[in-house]
Amino acid sequence: MSKAFTKEDSGDEGVLPVRPRASSGEKRYITPEGYRALQEELAAAQGPDPMAGALTELESGVRRKERERRAQELAAVLEEVRVVEPDAAQVGRVFFGAWVALEDEDGGQARYRIVGPDESDVKAGRLSVESPLARALLGKEVGESVVVERPRGAVEYTVTSVDYTAP
């Protein structure tokens, strides 16, 4: 049976997806934590395969090629991105790297960190700076609201806190 039709552990938990290469002159930002995560993933992809002994020769060859491809992608991304450190002067306003707490019009609460597209993962609370919500939030202060168009309709969010240190 094809692996496409089975639920097997792929070992990709925590792997950050890599965005297509930037066009010439395009700036791609990343947080220091995101940069370290990509460096760690690159080191793991270039190191010994923890599953090597449990795979057939064919599976091992396929996996080796996948790991090599991923390592090349990661190396290219690490060369292109620009690490942006939090700036104390930004406290109180939403900029890249901020942890932002929001409340929607129904009283629902969410907390996101504004990060680069190479490290975004909404389920983990990391919102790409290129997303509509993050773009709307940039420059806002506590108490200010934004309206974001979503597939199910417009949603209004109010900024309840902005922080540049990990919660």
C-alpha cells in the first residue's frame, strides 16, 4: 500500500516549512528564535539519520535524498534572511517580533507573535508578518482595533497587550 494512504509517523513534527526563494531585493525577516530553529533543523538534516537502521535500503536512499534536499533549502533560506532583534523603543506598539494579545468582537482571546514567513505557524501562535491580520496590526497600540476580512466575513480585533519578551 502506498504511504500516501497510511497514517505513519513521518518524523516531521516541529519542522518549519520553507517558503519559496525571495525575489531579488526582497527582504525576508526572521526572529532570533526562528533563525536558531532553522539552524538546528539544518544541523539535524546534515547529521546522522536516527531512522537509518529501521529502513530498507530503498527507503533509506529516498529518505537521504529528502534530507539532502531539505538541507539545501534550509541553507539557502539562512543565507537570505535577516535576523531582527526586538527593539526596546518599540514597546507598546506592534512591530515585527511582538507578542500581541487580541480580543475579538465576541470576547474570544488569542495571542500571536508577529514573525517572518519562514517561521510562521498559526497553530503555534506564530503569525506571518505577511498575513492580513499581522499587516493590519503593525503600528497599532493597546486599545486600538483593526478589522480583518476573513473567508467567513469581517472580524474586528482589539489589541489588549503588546510585549517584546516571551510570555
